[in-house]
Amino acid sequence: MKIKMGMISVLALSALIFAGCGQSNDDNKTEEHSSKGEEIFKNNSCVGCHGKDLEGASGPSLKKVGSKMSEADIEKTINEGKGNMPSKVVDEKEAKEVAKWLAEQK
């Protein structure tokens, strides 16, 4: 009986250790984003068309988009869509955050 209890304790301790490891990985994912706008961009369908590094894919590259468009114009495009880009990919509050972040990409 003592051996079984010892094994259960070891297994329980192992489970706690592994659970802690998983927890810190989730925290690291959140810290990778420098802004709320970047986090929204990378966690929505934006990445599918514009690439995780803004390099473009089926949609245009957004590298240096802040040099070409104002924050207001970027926000308008996110809200209204343009070309093959549908409107309202994110809600208006999120669009404002993404536009702010993209406008800083110069």
C-alpha cells in the first residue's frame, strides 16, 4: 500500500510540474506582441492574407503601410473592406487598435 501511495504522489507531482510548464508557455505567447493591435492582427484572419510578418500572401504586404496610409485611412479600410478584403473582419474597437499599430509600421 505504501508503494502505491508513493507512486501516486510522484504522478501527482509530475502532473503539477507539467501543468506549470504549459502555463508559462501561454504567458510567453501573450508577451510576444508589442501592442494590442498586433495581438488582434495575429490572432484573427488578418494573418491569413497579409502574413504574420506583414509580408503579404493572398493580400498585399503591409510592411511600411504607415508610410503610405494614415491611421484613419487604415481604419476605414479595415471597417469597410477594399478589393477582395471583406469589411468588418474585426469589430470597430479592434479595428482602431489594429489601425494604430499598422500606422506605426513605417
